[in-house]
Amino acid sequence: MGLDHQTLVAFAKSWGLFYLIALAIGVLIYAFWPSNRKRFDRAKKSILDKDDRPGD
Amino acid sequence: MISALTLAERQLAIAVSLLLALCGLAMAIAGRDDLLGVHGAIVLLFGIGGIFLVLSKYFEPEPSDERLTRYYDDPTKVGIVLSLAWAVVGMFFGVWVAALLAWPDLTFDAGWASFGRIRPVHTSGVIFGFGGNALIATSFHVLQRTSRARLPDQFSPWFVLIGYNLFCVIAASGYLMGLTQSKEYAEPEWYADLWLVVVWVTYFLIYIRTLQRRKEPHIYVANWYYMAFILVVAVLHIVNNLALPISLGSAKSYTVYSGVQDAMVQWWYGHNAVAFFLTAGFLGMMYYYLPKRAGRPIFSYRLSIISFWGITFMYMWAGSHHLHYTALPQWVQTLGMTFSVVLLVPSWASAGNALATLNGAWHKVRDDATLRFMMVAAVFYGLSTFEGSFMAIRAVNSLSHYTDWTVGHVHAGALGWVAMITFGSIYALVPWMWKVKQIYSPKLVEVHFWLALSGTIIYVFAMWNSGIIQGLMWRTYNDSGTLAYSFIDSLVAMHPYYIARTVGGLLFLIGAIVASYNVWMTIRMARSQAPEHAAEADIPAGTALQPGE
């Protein structure tokens, strides 16, 4: 197997960069996707419901 | 506690305790000529204790199905008490170890009281004992409330809580006997590590099983942080502790890594322990208890998601900044440095999100010491993450590394951020858990707040001063090109700061004792009151059936 230090370094420096950028873009899309807005608003307010009683 | 368990759960508890006792017996026999035998005896006692505890209440009537319409908070209550007990023990050892640096005779000529042995008792006591128990206790509470579902069963939370504390006891007693892997924050030996894996996997499964039963469509962000904490700590713990014992009858083991790989794995672990044990879990606490206490939703939910993933992606790469100017390849050092600097973005996003949530509730921060604990925690979180990014820069690190500046930085985070958010959360949680209107004495919370804040500031300023002086003295050359100061010169210069640090730590310890007293009196107060509003209590959505019923 030709898996030496240089190969690993090259892999880490290229694909490591790409997948982190891809993940970052993915997260931004998820966070700002318009239809998620309602869900997020509900989530952040629902923890404040009265004594977090069910059914509210 | 036991009478709330079903008959099947009581039997399971006895079976598991018996198994634990047998493991302890095997360890005690196999390690009879070794320190392992002592730990075997401790495990055996834990197992026997568990059996007797369950048997003493075994024939009590089973709980009614009515319990399934409520949240299961008994483990959270016990976890809070254990957390405060460890806080006092861990901080006591911290003050002792600080005093030892100013007055070295305080070992009283006892081997177990030497610096190298009581220092890990302090670090593990506060990080794992105090912090870990607080994380377990609060996570069970937050998980149930945000998913509006009861924990899936009543045995596994106890297994996690008590099993985790067994790990803490094994760790601390091992250090005093001189047992250590010599890996910072991962000192416990192989058998304790294996046990922790079992406990931790159970912990994660509780999380998954409860989330599966959730009545809330979206998983609230606090749970993401708690889950990242559990999952990543499991990965870190397993990888860093891969080791081979010299025999099954010996406590001693050797790591499978060697040389610079060992160092890199250790600091990949070490820095991520800071990131996922001391940051992610406590951010989970902050994202729930701070909005709850302030009565305002988090400023920006989107920002909390972005900063969550930012922290999760980037912290993984930052560990190599602990190894600047070592045999580690230069590019790996640069990688760690770069990610550490970029980490400032998601860190400040979280700190800013917390402070912006309080915008409009500053009168509450002024009047309510509990909320003030959380506010100060967010400020210190912002400060210490800025300092951390700064110190990770190679040139800055050349001055700060190996000096007390590092110690000061860690304590700005540990005292100012982790302990403050924990105390704030505990003060918010205790009245809810024991169903009383407010804590026994809000005045004592106020006293604790000022003790904690002044203790932290004295501590951090002492260490900043001594660290920078130390760093400068170690790199000052005279005209002939040799070092201007000997090591002992720098040590003498440190003496006043070490005394100041001990005083700061002592104030913080007194604060923790005040907190324990206050919580204890709240529990007594709750017990003396009639259970009046039992029906009004917070209960999970729908009647959740237990699996297997």
C-alpha cells in the first residue's frame, strides 16, 4: 500500500478543506431555509410555555 | 427512590449490582498483590451496597401507572446533590493544591498528599465530579421538558448516575494511591476507562430513546449540545484511552500510541474535552436555563444553530495548539492555530446570543442573582474564548506556554464560565425540582455570587500577572547572551501571586459551601411542607407507556 505520510497530508489538505466548506454551506442553507423559520420560532418559544405543561 | 421502581426494575437493579459485585470480587482476587485489589474492593462494596439498597425497599408496593403522566426527576435531584458534594471536595483540593505551591510543607510528609497526586483529585473532582454530575442532572431535566416526554425507563438513569460516580470515586482514590496513566484529564487506568464506556453508552441510549418518544416536532438546540457532549466525549475517551494492561491482575497499562502520535492523540482529546465536556454541555445548559430564567426566548435561534455546527466542526482541529514548538509537524501546528482563531466566531456568536437575550431584561439581571450568575458566565465565556484563540497563536504561545497564564486562562473558563453557569442553572432548577416557590435564601445566593465573582477575578488576575512575569523572565537574556534569571528566581517572583491565587480559590470554595447549605436547606424546607400542588406539577404530554409494558 502506498499510503505514506505525504499522501495522507495531501488528502487532508484538499478533501479536509472541501468537506468542511460543504458542511458549512449545508448548515447555512438549513438555518436560513425560509420554511424552517416557523419551526425555529416555535422551538425557541415553546420552552417558555407555562411550567412546560403538555398540550399548549 | 427505590419505591418508585417497578418490580422488574428492582430485579434488574439487583442483578446489575450483583454483576458489579462479582466484577469487584474478581478484580480484588486477581489484583490481590496490586493496587488493583483495592479498587476491586471498592467496586465490590458498591455492588453490595446497591443490592442492600434495593432489597431494603424490595417489598414495598409498586408505583401506580399514574407516575407515567409525570416527568421522572429523582435522578436529577440526586445528581444535583452529588454535584454540589463534588464541588466542595474538588474545590477544597484545589485550594489545598494552590496553597501547596505557596507553602510546599503542606504535604505533611505524606506521599498521597504530594502535588502530583492531589492535583488530579482537584481537576477530576471539579471537572468530572462537579461538572459531570451537573451535566447529567440537568440533561435529564432539559431532555424531558424540551421533548415533553418522560425518560424511557427508571433504571438506566440510575445506572448512569451511580455508575458515573463510581468512576469518579475510582479515579480520585486511584490518584491518591499513585495510579495514573499520566494523561492529563484522562488519568484513570484501563479498568475505570472500560467501565466509563459502558456507563456512557447507556447515557447516550437514554437520550436517543427519549428523543424517539418526543411530542415536540423539533429537537430544541440545547439537546443538540448535550448530545454532542455525550457522543464526542465517548469517541474521545475511547480513542485516547486505547491501552494494554500489563496483565489482567495489574492496574498498570501502556498506551498503544508512542512518541509524537501519543502527544497529538492526548491533546486532541484534551482540547476536545474542554470543547465538548466543558463547553458544549454547558452551552446546552445555557440555552435552556438562561431563556427560562429571563422569561425571554433566545435572541436568535438561527444563530444558535450556526454556532452549534461551527463549534462542532472546528473544535475537532484545534488540539494541536497545545503542541506548538514540539516535534509535531509544523503544518499540524498551523492547522490547530488557524482553527483556534476561527473558533472565536461561533464562540462569540453563542456568548453574544446569550447577552442579546438578556437585552430588555437587565432589570431582572440586576435584581436576580441567579440570572446574574448566567449573565456573568456568558461574559466570561466570551472573554476566555477570546483569550484562548489569542493564546493559540504560535507567537503568543511562545510567551504563554508552560506559564501560569495557561492556568489563569483555564480558570477564567472553569470558574467564570463553567461553574457560574452551573450554579446559575442549579439555583434555577432546585425550586422547580423540589416544588417550592423559591430557594431557601435568595440573600445567600447573592452572597455566593459576590464570593464567586471576586474569587474568580482575584484568581485570574493573579495568574495573568504571574504568568506574564514568568514568561518574560524565562526569555530575558543578558548582554553575554545567557539567561538573565535562573528558574528559582522566577519561582521566588511567583510567591505573592500564589498566595493571592489561594485566597481567590478559597473565596470560590466558600461560595460553593454557601450554595450547598442553601440547596440543602431548600430540600429540608420542601420536605417539611405538605405536597400541596402535586396535581399542578409539570407533566409530560399524553400518557406515555413504558417500553415493555
